Amino acid sequence: MDIDTKLDTINFPPLKERILKNGICLEGGILKVDSFINHQIDPNLLKEMSIEIVKRFANSKIDKIITIEASGIAPAIMLAFFLNVNVVFVKKKKPATMDNMLTTTVYSFTKKTNYDVCVSKDFLAKGDNVLFVDDFLANGHAANGIIDLINQAQANLVGMAFLIEKSFQEGGKKLREMGIKVESLAIIDSLDNCEIKFKE
Amino acid sequence: MDIDTKLDTINFPPLKERILKNGICLEGGILKVDSFINHQIDPNLLKEMSIEIVKRFANSKIDKIITIEASGIAPAIMLAFFLNVNVVFVKKKKPATMDNMLTTTVYSFTKKTNYDVCVSKDFLAKGDNVLFVDDFLANGHAANGIIDLINQAQANLVGMAFLIEKSFQEGGKKLREMGIKVESLAIIDSLDNCEIKFKE
């Protein structure tokens, strides 16, 4: 595991600008980025973000990208294309036709309930150098599930890349304290009073 | 709507070869392509397939790609990247923070039940020239849901692109009879006796 715990506080300007232009801040710490990340995707912004992730992990050996369906698929695919490595997406429902699976339980903060996720042992194997990619980092529950799956597989977690981190929730802090290299392209310190404040 | 009803029966060689090499045929007409499409994705094959779709719709004006989460996201993203247009993914669950939605009901053949899907009116609008992309075409229920959403939005369906079509199920035939340009990169005539037979 990469032990570079440096907190990269630099927000990636194209994403920061887009959030300020098109992000919508709702009551309760919710940031809507539907028009360019979650519901509609701008492939040019996605390309720019993926290349920024490539740069931030320029010194890491990456054999595979891992993500959780569905929101992480888009950035994971684009990143894998540029890095020329396979993507594996962890499934939220165990497919009927799939066996030989690793499973773990993830707590959903929004739904206040646990759900199981799984990945085939065929696609996450001992010694694989794996980068986890997702759209949002908040409480880090999905990330913890990924850590468990990677440990079960005896694979090697290279680091974690997120498009947007909410630093007022505890996920990023805890993951970095574990020694994981966490890179987020935009770090939001506060959404209080429906005002978007980035970490500087 | 494009009225080119020509059935393109040519299987895209890189996909056909990969299916023959890594596809697994199970009882009941199931084709597992987990190792390169559904669970693990090979970005090079994805790139080649996307470029092939670009070619097959070379004469069509495409403003937007539409897909349904989660399995269609990967090909839709890559295609949108090459065509330099936005992707919209139709959601299987109505997000709590989303209003101004178009909704329709899709029948799930595997689950023998209906489910609702939705898309924001902000991202599927009157006059948009839309290409629908998905991984599999079987009975065409998802495709019919997309047609309904596109009609509700008064958008224009340019056509539909699928990675794999099961021609022994009725979706492709019905969609082509409706005058829709349907392009599938691999068309499978039969999976009887767990043998993969392509349409020639």
C-alpha cells in the first residue's frame, strides 16, 4: 500500500469551475452535479478529470481499476482507457450466473441500511495493483468495502481517486489516516447555507 | 427517425472472436461475457467497439447518447467521448433530489416484473437527435422504454446500438419493424445446447 499520506488540497480548476457554474447546493449538505457527472456526463470534462488522475498517480504501478456500479463506472472507464488497464466493477447484486465471488457489506449512509457487494475472484486476484475510483467520497463506506475486498483477494491497493470529496464528512480523513493515498479532484469543505466552499 | 431498416448482419470480428474465446454459454440461453463486458471491461475492446458504432452511424446526426444504468454506461461513455457529445443515463430509481422528470415503465424479463425508469427533462429535450446504446438486446423492453421517453420529450431517435443481440429473442425484429435503425456488433442466432451460433 502506498504510504504517501500527503493531503493534496489543490482543486482541479476545470472541475471546480464547473461545480461553481453548474453545481446546485441543496439543504442538508447535498451537492447536485446532475448536469455534468451524475445524470448527464460531459465527456470532455470526464477526459480532463481522468488525465488529472493519471498525473496524480504518475508514480504508481496500476494494473487494474476497480469501482462500484453505477456512479463510478464512467470515470473508471475513461481512466482505464488512458492507462490501458482493465476495469472491474463491484456489483451491488450478486448475479445468478456468478460464483467464485468475494463479498462484503457496505453501509449506506443515505438509506441507513447495509447492502452486500461482490466481485469475482477471477477479476481481483492476489498481487494485483488496484486503483479504486468513484465519483464521491463522503463517509467512505464504499471505500471501506473495497478495502475489505482487496484484502480478501490479497491484492494491493495503490490508492483511491475521487472526483468530489466532502471533507466535512469523515471518509477522507479516516482513509488518509490508514495510510492510503487519496486524491480528490475537488474538495468541498462546507455546503452550509447552500454555499459551496472549497478547501484551499 | 431514421428509416434505414437494413439489417446489418455483419458481426464485428474483434467482438465475435472475443465471445468465442471468453464467452461462456449456460443453460437457458444465457451468454456470460463477464470477463470483458459485464463485470470486467477491456478498454481496448471497448474502444474498438465504440469506433465500429461510430462507423455504422457515420451518416447520422447525433447530438446525444442515451443509455440505461448500469450496464450501458461503459459503451455509452466511450462512444460519447469519440463523438464529443453528452451522455444521459436513464435512472432506475428516481433520485430524491430530482424533479422535472419524464418516467416510463420497463418490463424485466428476467425478474418478471415492471420497474420505473426516469430521465430529467433538462437533459432530454425537444429536437435532440439521440442514439440509444446498451450492452444487450434481447426482448427489447428497455429499448421500448427509451422510445417512450424520447417520444415524451419530443426528441428524435437516431437509432440504437447494441454490443450483443440475441436474435432468437424478438427485440431486434420488432424494433427494425418499427423502422428504427438497429445496429448490433454481434448477433447471436442460437445458444442451443450451449453452443454459440452467430448470424451469418
